[in-house]
Amino acid sequence: MVFWEGYVSDEAMGTFAPILVYWLYAGLYQLLPPLDNYRLHTRREEDEKNSVPLPSVVKGVLLQQLVQATVAQGLFLLTSKANISGITVQPSIPVQIVQIVIAMLVMDTWQYFVHRYMHQNKFLYRHVHSQHHRLVVPYAIGALYNHPLEGLLLDTFGGAISFLVSGMTARTAVTFFCFAVIKTVDDHCGLWLPGNIFHILFQNNTAYHDIHHQLQGLKYNYSQPFFPLWDKLFGTYMPYNLLKRPEGGFEARAVKAMKD
């Protein structure tokens, strides 16, 4: 039993809930006060280094979400496991947890190798992936700011493959995709807030991904959104130190850069 049962189908929730969650969670970060004592970059750095205005970022995210919603709706309809009465038998909670873990690993695997290739292939980086890196200083609303082709290959296809391989139902997918969206937004929020559960439970977090957006970390820390597994296995993991800035806030400084 879920709160939307009888009002909205699982398929509709799986399609639109992640979009709503994205804007609610990213919007919450956007509405916060400056919080200069917790920023990984100063506001001046954000203004000077980022080469795309906020309205363009919003338009880019909405375009990607339109494509994702279209693909998700079609995928849910094609894989529906409803019986003659239109009821889908849901697996047990332990089975759903296993499916979510499998989906997390599949998504991480897909995104690591596609993401890494987009950096290694000069044409794809220049014409596709570099759009995301126009946000040198990441912020929450820009988490899904990508070139449309990257959004399709990296996020939309990655999500679809995770869903199919794990064998989850649309109802389980609501939980998985909403969690994936929250994690992705948090990784780009640019804030190191005390007590942030994602910083406590995940080594792949805001500071970890901030290293990737820095010039010296551009070819490291490809892993997203959950675990640093593939970075560590393939030698693309760049450790960092989180340092207090004298003027307030923090700096994620790559350890390799400190040795140079």
C-alpha cells in the first residue's frame, strides 16, 4: 500500500515523481541563504567561473526531463506486469531492496564508462559533455544540465537499463529514481553541510564530485551517482582533503594537486 494508490498509477508516479522531487529538492537549495561558511566555492568564484546563466540551465534541465518522461512512460507501458484485473503483484520488501541495490550498481557501471568515454573522446567532450562542465562551480539546479545527447545516453538510457536489469516494478522504480535524483542533486549542491546524510553514508558525495569539476580533477572521479567503486578499480580515483578557508567555507583540494 502506497499513499498514491487509488489516485495515480505507479507508472505515472514513476514518470513524474522524480521530476517533481528534482525541482523541490534543488529549489530548496536555491532558496537557502548564501551559507558562506559551508560553501565549497565562494559566490565570486561561481559568478566568474560559470559560463552559462541560470535561465539557460533551467531550460536545459527541463528539456532533458521531457525526454526522460517520454522514455519512462513508454518503458513502463511495455514492461507492465499487471494481470487481467490490472493489478501488479509487488515483490516482498527484501526483494525490492535487492532490486534497488542491483539497479544502483548497474547505473553506476553504465554512467562510469559512458562518462569516462565522453572525457576521453575529444569530439564528444568538445561538442557534448563540455556543456555540463560549463558549470565549473556546480550548484543544485544544474545537476541535470547536460547536452541533450548526453542526457539521453548517460541518464535516460542508464536509468532504463537499471530498471530492466533489476527487474523492479514501476512502484519500486518510484523509490529508486526519486532517491537517485536526490543523490544527484546533492552531489552538485556545492555545500558541505553538517549532518548531511549523504556525506556520512557515501564516499561519492558533494566534495568528491567537486574534484571532478575542477581542472586538475577533470579526468578523475568519474563515478556517479552512488559509489566510487569503478574509479578505485580503474585508477581514476583522486582523493582529496577538505580544508577550511580563512574567509569562510571549505575547499576540496585534490591530494595529487597538493603534491605538485
